[in-house]
Amino acid sequence: MSQHTTRRRLIALATASALSLGLAACGNSSSTSGSSASSDTSSITGKTVRVWFMEGSISDDAIAYLEKTFAEQNPGNTLKVEIQPWDGIVSKLQTSLASKSESPDLVETGNTQTAVFASVGAFAPVDDLYNKVGGDKLIQSFIDAGRWDNQLYALPLYAGARGIIYRKDLFEKANIAVPKTLDELADAAVALGKANPDGVEGFSGMYLSAVDIHGVESLMFAGDGDYATLSNGKWQEKLTDPNTVASLERIQKIFKDGTAYAMDSSASQKNFQKYFNENKVGILVGTGSVAKKIDKELWDAGKVGVMPIPGLKEGSVGKTFAGGSSISLAANAQNPELAKKALEVIFSEDFQKMVAKSGWTPGNTQYGSASEGAFADISTTVIENSKLTPNTPQWGVVAGDNVIRDFFTEIAQGKDVKTVAKETGTKLDATLNQQ
């Protein structure tokens, strides 16, 4: 089967409109791929570079800096950031990136989505920018994920792995020890909820929601669970593996007895730290960016603690999902040369330090020391013990079809873990190995 046919089928699996993306993007990619990072843009004027950032990714201060600095460095031109919701973004990208008139210039994608679009030519190669924006200082696992057919299509914007954020004062009041294993964490969530030491109506020990996919899967990974592994060129589901089943049963225990938010809405989950700030939960699974949103009064009073998600054995650190985003130049970009100038601003020291101060590990790791707060003390350990979901374009199909969200929703609803794992595992085998 030809490579072009394979690419068309990959996207066709995601949505019916995706085929047009593959054809339009592949046919236009040559227009931007050969340009140089040092191209003279001084004669270009009156243009607007459109940048799509995802909600909750980049701070308002960083966005303002990007727009202002770009305008200063490129007189007569402007940059406009357009914030996009995560929900439905794959379908929206498939439509927008296929349009020669509507495509944004630069696009942020989650690191589990990048391969889908890179593999069909929706992005233009940016190999010529690699050394200019950081080279080997860039997050190399994201660089690897951003390559397709030996060309680089995505640069790392930020990374963030998850740890535990908890109310030290509530643990002390309830006489519950800080958990040192995953089993102890689940037990603590249940016990803290029952104790409700401050007598808050509707209190839960922990916030855990099925729609918080990366939070839930981090607990699964920490228990040595996994979605699938690649062996001899074939993906093999691991949801039915005993370690994964045990992890899922532990998660289901928390859903059932340790949280009131198992079926929380996507809209509420986007700001789930509010439950912590309102004294309605005592434990969160979150990134450093979430820790930044915890009320300053709680930090100042010494009521908040952070730690890596524990593993199965005391003293061990559990593996968690290495989330984050990459940024790419659209193959149908209206202003490709100016967009490359914008990428230079995005990977400048000032912008990267702003990303770090928001609680993320910046794409250029040499600026990670700018990170502040208690979570910064554990971020290196957390990142070192993190992992990715299956690195294949087909994972974007899985995510786009909400297979994983539906899977965790069924676990949260109390359905038999082994049955749900077997059914979803069969879907993963079929989708991940689709040619």
C-alpha cells in the first residue's frame, strides 16, 4: 500500500471530512517547506499572523508579550492569538487546516494529537528552525513525537506531568498519614471524605472525574497499567493486563467512595481547582499549572502540600502521563515566513520563562529554572518518571472518537472492570493496528 493511501485512510478513520484535509494539506505542503528560517521579511507589511493556542495553555501575560514583541520586531504586521477549546478540537483542525483561506498560521496541538496531522501533511516542516529555537535544549521526547518521515513538523511548546496536591491541615485534623503508596492514596481519599474534618457540606476526599482523562490515566500508569505496547511492529492492548486491571479497580474504588465528582461535567473539570479552594475536596491530581491556581491564602497558611504520585511500593514514584503541547506551522499558513518569526519570539528566553512561571516545563528546558512554587520542587522527579500514551497517529483517532473518555466513564459508572477493559482493549487493537 502506498504511503499516500495510508495517510488518507488514517484521517478517514477520524471523521468523514478528514480525507479532504489529507488531500489539501499534502498538496500544499511544498509551498512552505523549502523556506529558510533566515528569510528576509522586511518587505512584508499589512499582514496578520494567526496563532491558535488552546484554553488553559498560555498565560494572558505571555500572550500579550507575544503580540507586542512580534509587532515591534515586524513593523507593519500584527499577530493575533485565538484561544480554542479542547473539546472538539480534532474535528475543528481537520476542517480549518484543510482550507487555504481559513487556516491559521501556527497551531498548538496536544502531544497525543500531533502525529495525526503531521502524518498527513497538514503541517509544514520546520527542520530549518530547530537549532535557531533551542536545538538539543528542546524537550527531545516531544521532538521525537513531532517527526514524521524523518522531517520535523512540531516543536515542543510545554510539558507538564501530574503530581498530588493535598490539604496538609485536613490530613492532620483527620489523623490520616500522608500516603506513601497508591493503595494508601485510595484509602486516604475514602477516609478523608468520611472524616470531613471541617464539616463542609458535600465534601469529598479527592477530586477525580472520568472526563479528566490525563488525571485518571496517571493513576493507572502509576500502578504499572498501560493502554498498549508496540511489539514487532504491532500494537498489543494492555487494558486486560493484570496490572492495568488492578489499577482500574483501585481507581473505581476512588470513584465510588472517595469522590463526589466521578461524573463531573467537562465544563466544571476545566476549573476543578475551585473545589480545592472552596474546601470541598482535600486531594487533587494536577500539574504545576493547577498548583498555581490554588488560593495564595492556603499556601501562605501552610495548608497545602505537594508530592509525586506514589507507586505500588513505599518509597517508589509512580509513572504519570507526560502531558503537554507542541506548536506547528500549518501547511496552508497564510503568512509562513512571518509565522516563523513568531516562532522565534515564542522560543525566546522571555516567553519561555513566562511559560515556566505558569507551572509548565517550557519547550526549551534551559529556562525551566524560572518555574516557581512548591510544585517546582518535585517537577523534575515527576517529569523523569512520566510516560506518553501510544506514540502513533492512530492514537489521535482513538482520542478523537472519545474511546478513552467513554472507557473511564464506564469505570466511573461502576461497570465491571474486566468486561470494560476487554471491550475497549479490542477497540484499541483494531484501531492502533489499522493500515
